[in-house]
Amino acid sequence: MTAEERAEELASDLGVDKEEVERDLANLLEYSVPIEEAVQSLRRKYGGGSRGSDGAPEPTDVADITTDDAAASVTAVVLTVGKRSIRYQGEEQVIFEGELADATGTISYTAWTDFGLSPGDAVTIGNAGVREWEGEPELNLGESTSVTPAETAPEVTARVGGDSDLAVLESGDRGRNVEVHVVEVESKVIDGRDGETDILSGVLADETARLPFTDWNPHEAIVQDADLRIENVYVREFRGVPSVNVSEFSTVRPLDRTVEPADSSRMSIREAVSSGGAYDVEVTAHVVGVRDGSGLIQRCPECGRVIQKGQCRSHGEVEGVDDLRVRAILDDGTGTVTATLGEEITADVYGGGIEAAREAARAAMDQEVVADAIADELVGREFRVRGNVSVDDYGANLDASAFTAVEDDPADRARALLEAVR
């Protein structure tokens, strides 16, 4: 049975307009929804609920939209509008994306057609598709969607416009504007979707934080130590932390002020973990334990993974390459995180490099003596640890770039803090 025949049958069963069902079914199939799933979605859409005279769902509160809905209509204020190009079904597609809000909450959207949206617009959106995106409902505005000025603008508490500090950016943000200092920048050639592609990558900073960035369409203004306003960026997760993405539709211009870049973000472990991932943060905490897999370890020469008894999960039996690392459990009273120290920092902690660790292991006929010596040196002491925090299903991890013992008196620090508060 063809899609047209399925639409006719569905319209007959539900007693609704055939042409409308055909449009909606074609729209879902265009998004690569399997036809049986699309039919069930349309049955849910037309099978119940309050509907207007045009057959579209009545406007609902943003907070009431769920991923179980096939479609929704809302009256909301446009918070942000981003524009970028994606590869969809083998072709380039320009999309518009951002966030909407009403008095009950916010929701992200993707518009596959240019509806002329601008931040601050109050609009009524009819018959928008609903899909799940990063675990949350998102509105999809397509050919069957209507967008008209709202008779009354809803009151919203969310900030209108995309101006954002780096510290508050999260993976999934679209249509954001940042004012930053270019801390590091490097030109690279990568294997892109159209072959070899020139990009820029590096680190941006403002007064609140530092974040990595990628410019997929290199802008001449992005140079070392430049102070810039970059409009229409989107944020994706890269190695567990938010990363700023600059596209061909982003605008970059010099600032007439100097941005004082944050050195690093000092946070409690709770703050770093609850953010879902943080770049270049500093925590002060005690080492309360050293995890298995610390000390003298062996890695697969092919993929670099840690191996056990000469076995790599991906490459089977291999001749391991010796390495040093520490997986230290940090606790600052607000939470815990596992800090991973690489070879150089581990050698400093241990007091010797890989060869010294090998000699100790051979003398004791036990490789664990290296981890034991490291634990004796670290456990119970307080350290300042700097690096990137990532959070996944297995817990929170800090990839350390600096690891320094705290030698000052805690009482002196407490007195200094009280004096600062006064």
C-alpha cells in the first residue's frame, strides 16, 4: 500500500481531511520516521484532544508538551534564533533553531523553513511536530506549520536574546552571542563531510570561563589575542565539556573593549559536576583514595586503552606499552570526582619516571608496589587540581592538567575568608 493510500485509509478511519493527513504523513516520512510509526503518531494526533476549527491542536502550555505528543500548538515568545547548515538525506539544508518560552517554561525548536523569526517576537505556532532531542521535547516547524503574530504576548521570565557568558553555555544551546578573548587558535585540516576541510580550533575566554571552540568556516578576525563579538554560535559537547561552534552563518567582529580572560574557573566539586561538564576548572580537595588501574600500567599499542593480562578489549592479545597514571578520588566536602593524572604529573608524584617504576616492580616482583607508593604519598593530603570535568553514566571525572599540594594553613585560609566576607 502506497503512502497516499495509507493517508486516504487513515483519513477515512478518523473522519478528518484527507489532504491534511497526506501533508502530515509526508512530513513525518520526510524526517525518516518509519511509516507504521508515522501512522500511529497521526492516529494519536487526530484521535483525541481539543482541536480548533482548522483541525490543528489548540495552543497548549509549553510545560505540558511531551515527547509522546505527535504535534503541538503554542503561543510563545522567541528567545533565540540561530541559523546553520546541516547535511540531511545527502543534501545541504539550512535550518533555523533556538528556544521559545511562555509563562510555564522554555522549549527548543528547529524550523526547516524560514519563518522570519526574531528574538522578542510573540507568535502563535500551529501544528508543529514534536520530537525528542537530547532527551527533551523539541518543536519541529515544517511546511504544515503555521506561524502568526500572537494577539497577546505571554509574560516570560527567560532572557530574550542570545547574549551569554561562557560559564552558562550548555551543550544544545543555539543562536547564542558571546564576547570573548581568543586565548589560543590553531589552523587545522580535517577529513570533513566534503573531503579535506580547513578549520580553526582553540580556546575562547571571557570574564567567567574558558571554553574550547571550532570555527568550521574560518573567519579572518579570529586570531590570537583578539577581542571579539561572535553572534549565532551553537554549543556541542566535546570530550565531555561544552564547545563553542562557529559556522558560516556566524558573524564575527572586533570589540571596542578589552575582555579580561578568566584564568580558570574555581569551583566546588558539586558545582563542576552539576554543570554536566566544565572546561579548565580548579578544585581544592583532599585525596581520599587511589583507584585500581593506577601506578605502572600497560596500554594497547594500537588504541591506547589500558590492557589487562596482555588483553585489549578491541585488539585481543597484544604486547603492552608501559605507562604511568593515577586515578585519585578527590573529596572537597561538597562531592567527589575521580582525577586522572597523566604520565608527567604521576612521575612527579611518584618521584621517578617509567624506568624507576619498572625497577621497583621488578625488585618486588609486584607491579602494585608503584600504586601503593603513590597512595602513601597522596591519600589524606589536600591538593589544588586543574583540568576538565566530564560526567557520564560511570560518574564524574577530572582530566588533570595541574596538580599542586596545598601547603598553607587551613586556619589561615579560614581567617582570610572571614575577613573577605566582612
